[in-house]
Amino acid sequence: MALALSVFLHHTTSYNIGMSAVLIFFVLSGYWVATMWAATYSKTRAPYLTFVVSRFWRIAPVFALCSVITWGLLYWRGEAPAVIGSHARQVFSNLFILGYNSLPFQANVPGWSLDMELQFYLVAPLVIFLLSKSIHVLAIFVLTTVLSQWLGGAATVAPFIIFFALGVASAIYGLKPSRALAYRSLLATLALLFIFAALFVKNIALGELQGRDLVALSSTSNLLVAVMMTPFALYTVRQKSGPVDRMLGDLTYIVYLLHWPVLGAIQTGEGSYGNRLWLCSEALVIILAVSFVVWRYFDHPLNQWRAAWVASRKLPASAAARFAG
């Protein structure tokens, strides 16, 4: 939820820390995908098919619902563009996610990262297999990220694959940051964010919001924050959690997708700073309330159905052991 609210902050101010939040999310995703593959999906009938269907089932319905809400609000405000490219391509990517980041018009801008997430799911078993052979395979994923502009660029998962791979490696090799390292990374990151915030406030006070010295807006700063925060992120996944924590985790995804259309509908970027603060507060309440309703009556029931389907495909223990062998 902290990562989702960081993206909310990104889109309601010029304090651009949203990319670092997304990169950390990719690391966490890699960890959980590898963990779930080992514990569940590898022990089912047709493991790859079960995995891909399950992960698509997990993220696509909410994505499609949020797409409908987003487009509905655009037409309601009379802001739907006249030219959106191929209608068939728009419909496909708004419902099924793939290709969203390369659409000529993205109605729900945060959706680009879900395109990357789904692409990662398609190659995740291969990434897990390669890394299970040697952790040094990480070098291949570093190279893939470095050379990503020649491998499809932002239309593919290539620029971000190293972040997923780091999470996968952490799960496979039990790379567990110590409590001391985790909290040092957290405190160091918070200190850096405080410095960025001070620069941000200084530039607002001096009327230099577009100034080149506004460090908080740099992509390098986002990368640095993501790298610094990774040890703490990987420390948190090994802590005990309960139903409330899992609910908040589920809500995070909905908040992430809903915040953009709600901010646009309320037009939080207009007026004085005081007016914008009030509108942003109002938007946040609406986003959280609607997200809870979507989770309670749409996402949660579908997820229970999905989990039951995956469980029905589990192999008997003896068969799973032979398959693993």
C-alpha cells in the first residue's frame, strides 16, 4: 500500500518517486512468483498452463473493470480523444492487458506496468529454471536490461527483467537481508527521500518547479531509491502476516489502477495549492472506498474461485514427487 500511495503522490504532485515504487513492486513480484511456482504451480497438472491461466485470472478481471470505469469517466467528462489508434487494439489491451504500454493512447496510464507484469508471467518459469541452475545467470538479465532498447524497448519487459530476476533469485537461493541491513536500508532511503522533498519544497517556494536542479524528478534518483529500498522490501516478505495484511495487499492493486481515473474525474491538478490538497484528500477517500467495494464484491470472490481451481489441479503427493524428480 505504501508503494501504491507513492504512485498516488507522484500523480498528484511533481514529486516523481512513482517509478521507484514500481521497480520495487517488480522485485516483490519476482519473489512471490518464484515462491508460488515452487510451492504450488510446479505440483499441478500442466504446470505452465495452470500458472499462466491463474496469474491472468488474478489480474485481468480487475484490470478490465478499471478500464471500463476509466473510459466511462472519460466519456462522461467529454475528454475521450477523437483519435485512439486501432479500436480493436484498444479493446484487446484494455481488457487483456498485453500491449497496453505500446498503445498510442493509454486511458489509464498506470496500466503500463501491468503489461510488463503479464509479460513477465509468460516467461517467469523460464527465468526460474535458468536461475535455479546458477545465480550467475543474473548477468544475462542485467545485459538484457542494458540492451533493452534494441530488444523491443518499453514495449517489452526487457528494461525491467533484472528487477523481477532479483526477486526470483532471492526466493530460490534464500537471500535474506538481515534485520539490521533491512532497517539501515529503510532509514537511508527515508533520509534520501527527505532530502529530495526538501529540494522539491525549496523549488516550489522559489517558483522553480521546472528547474533542472529538482533532483526528485530524475530517473537516476528513482533507480537509486529502488536499489536502496530493495533489502527492506525483501526483508518484509519473510515476516508473518494476517488476513488484514492480505486484504491490504489485494486492495493495493485496485487502488493502483483506480487512482488515475478518479484523479482525472475530480481534476485534482487545478486551482491553488490549498484547493488541490483538499481535492486530493477527497480523491483518496473515494479511491479507498471504491477499492474496498470492488475488492469485497468482485475481486475477492473471483480470487477465491481462482484459488479453488488451482487447488483442484494439484497432483497427488506421490505424483508430484515423481514429477519433481
